[in-house]
Amino acid sequence: MNTNGSVLFSKEFEKKVKSDFPVDFLTTNPDELKTFGRDWTKFYEPKPSAVVFPRSTQEVSRFLKLCSEYRVRVVPSGGRTGLAGGAVATQGEVVLNLTRMREIGEVDPLALTIKVQAGAVTQAVHEKCAPFRLTWPVDFASKGSSQVGGNIATNAGGVKVIRYGHTRNWVLGLQVVLMNGDVLELNGALEKNNTGLDLRQFFIGSEGVLGVITEATLKLHPVPENLDVFFFGVEDFSAVLQLFQKVRRSPFQIGAFECLTDACLQAVKEVRKVSPPFQGTHPAYVLLELERSHSTPRETLEPFLTELFEKGLVQDGTWAQSPREARDLWTFREGVSESLGTLGFVHKNDISLPVASLKDFLKDFDKTFAVRHPELKTYVFGHIGDGNLHINTMMPSGWERERFAQICKQADLDLFTLVQKYHGSVSAEHGVGLVKKDFLHFSRTDQEVQLMRSIKKVFDPQGLLNPGKIFD
Ligand SMILES: Cc1cc2nc3c(=O)[nH]c(=O)nc-3n(C[C@H](O)[C@H](O)[C@H](O)COP(=O)(O)OP(=O)(O)OC[C@H]3O[C@@H](n4cnc5c(N)ncnc54)[C@H](O)[C@@H]3O)c2cc1C
């Protein structure tokens, strides 16, 4: 028995699972416990009691019902690329991993939809839709491993939010299993449905604390006819924002507007062994992707680009001449997170600010960190067009992890105080999980958190599903 009265895992429960489910349904193999008990955050010690791999919604339903009877706690788990510790099992929970539920249905070219199981890998969905010149516009560097269920449970963002919005916008219907085994079919494939509260929305971004997503009907969008990708060197973050304003008010459709500092670019250069697209270095860089239809020739962009240089909005720049060159330019942005992780131990933050406050916030941030944390080297990059900044801090060489963690905790408090001052969010897209739980009050009121707890009680009265994530 643990402190909240739930049984962690017992021999009797294990025996029952083994008799009621297929022979390969449950594992207690130590290597698999370690692999499936963690996500990308790595710094939590995984300690699940078992991992189960259902193949159908019916198996998920029977299993959750059994867990409710035995009061066993369950952690839903997808591709385990999460950066908030949401899929981590540190307290003897059973991990329910969706990997075997990865069927992808047929594309409906009239409705522009596709029905998939929750374990379908994000990139596999893109590949299935590509021959129809359609896509599910949820796109980021971890798409080769992340799963649709995980994307929905985190309401994932990524590099295309500025154009298409969050995952929430691209989910029509959901199938969800509750802890008591009930299977909910929410909204089917309806575009319009004003019949009371939209329950589907509760589960999008719920980080697995309300129910297990087992299937989804996804909305698709036509793939843009042409993508023009540019990489610019600019004077500083102020210049990044000036450029953003200019591009946003141009007649061209922005597909992505991403930024990174020179420290980030140097990290990618070192790890990926790639040459930057131009010789000199610049304090900050912008990756710009514009969508263009076939009827608009490339040349229409030229006067616009000339103006950017003439007005001093950019210092240097390059325009990809082929899809291969475009991919190479994207490497400088998409390779940042992984490259930093390869170079050292990194503490990550994922904050957002109202776009209009970014300039003042960044000035305040630079000043505060120069005075209070001069020993920390920060790497700033992100989806600047959405006001979303990833602020990573590298552990200085020779430091013990414990000392680094303590300093980062203090630095986080300073950072989140600034975020609060500018009415931002301590988690723009990665979620709360375990990582941001203690800092939730910087972005949400006590009243809001209390309402979240009440909603959880409705769906999971015994508190067995993903316990301790988002709030206690
Ligand atoms: C290199 C890199 C780049 C990234 N870039 C971005 C980015 O740009 N934008 C962004 O938003 N994220 C980004 N991420 C974070 C991560 O990829 C996303 O949060 C992703 O949506 C998680 O999907 P997953 O399948 O890996 O989920 P997991 O990590 O397995 O789980 C995440 C959360 O969802 C829950 N969950 C998983 N599956 C289910 C299910 N079927 N039902 C109910 N709950 C479930 C888990 O319990 C957990 O709380 C990045 C990660 C990496 C490693």
C-alpha cells in the first residue's frame, strides 16, 4: 500500500494479468522497465513495476478496469520523446505503452481525414498522407519517434504552429478509455457539433491524467505547393523581431519563422559536422519558410529580399535552391536540441510570452542573468513567431550535477518571475508533467489548479492514472 492508499503492484495482480491477457502482454524484464519507464528527460530514475503492451482498445479497457479493481497506478506512454517527465514512472506504476497499437487507416480524400491508432508514429502518418499531397501539420524534430497519442496528450506545438496552430486544431474525433474501462467515442469525424460540452477537448493536452487515448480521427491539410526556405544572419534579437514584423506584413504566407543564437549554431556545427551557410558569424539567425503556389513564380520574392538587405533588416542570408538545400538549412534549427544534449548535460526551459512583450522580456532576461547567474551559459532558440523560446543551460565543465541542479533551480525562479511579470507561460508546448509541476503557480492561479483537480476526479476518482503529473 502506498501513501494515497493505492496498491502499487502485487504478485496476485501479476498472476491475474498473465492469466487474462496474451503471453507477451506484460513484461518485468529490467532492461524494458528502464527503457519504457522514462521519457526524453532522462534525469528521473525509472522504477516501474511492469510494462504492458496492449494491441487493441478492448485490451486497454479490460486492463484499466482490472487496475481499478486492484487499485494499481498506470502511466500512459507513447514514443517517450516528452520533455516534461509526463511518461516517466518513478513510483512502481505500471507503464501502459501504445507502441503495438499503430495501425493507420486510409486517407479520406474528400473529408481530408485519416483515422489512426494512438501508437502510430507521427512521421508514419505524414508518409501515409504524402502520396495524396496531404499532411497532418504537426511537425517537429522528434516526429520520427513520437506517437499521435503522445502528440494529442501534450497538445504538441512545433515548427508549424505559426501557420497551422497546435495539435488541438487537427483532431476531429477521439476514442478514449477511462480508468473504469469505459470507452468514449468523442465527436467521430464531425467538423461541426454543437451538442453541449466538447469532452474531446479535455483530453487534448491532458498529459495522460484523464484517460488513455486509443484512436483519433485526424484532420489533414494540403501540402503547400512550394516551400521557399531562407536562413538569415541578423544583428540581435531586436532585429529578429523587426524582421518578423516585416515578413508578417508582406503578401507572402509564413510557413515557419524560427530563430537561434550563434552559440546554438556553433553547437550544431560541431556535432553534426555541417558548414554554416555563410562565412561570418552573427549574433542571431532566422530560419524563414514561405509557402508559394505554382502560379506565383520564384522571382516575385526577389524585390522583397532585396528590400530586407537594403533596409538593414538582415546582415547576410541564403535562399535554398533545392529541397536538399532546404533540408540542410533546417538542420541548423532542428539539430539544436540534440546537438546541445550531445555536447553536455543540459537544463531545458520552454517558455512563451505575448509576442509584443518579447523585446522587453529578453532585455530583462539578459540583464538578470548577467548579474545573478554569470556562470551559466544559456542557449536561446525557438518558435519566435509564436512567442515561444527554448532557453537551454549547459552544465559548466567540472561541475557536479547536484550543484548544477541547485543553481538551475534558483535561475528558474528568476526566469519564471520574469515570465510572470510579462504574463507568459512557464511551459509553452512541452507540458507540465513532473518538470514544471512546482512552477505551475507562476502561470496558473490556485483557483485554476483546483478546478483542474476537480475535473481529474470526475474522470479518475481513485487518482490512479498518471498520478503526480501536472499537480499532486
Ligand atoms: C528533439 C526533440 C524536439 C522536440 N520538439 C518539440 C516541439 O517542437 N514541440 C513540441 O510540442 N514538443 C517537442 N518535443 C517534445 C515531444 O516530442 C512532444 O511532446 C511529443 O508530442 C510527445 O509525444 P510522445 O509520443 O513521445 O509522448 P510521450 O513522451 O510518450 O508522452 C508524453 C505525455 O503524453 C502522455 N501520453 C502518451 N501517449 C498517450 C496516450 N495514448 N493517451 C494518453 N496519454 C498519453 C504521457 O503519459 C505523457 O504525459 C520535442 C522532443 C524532442 C526529443
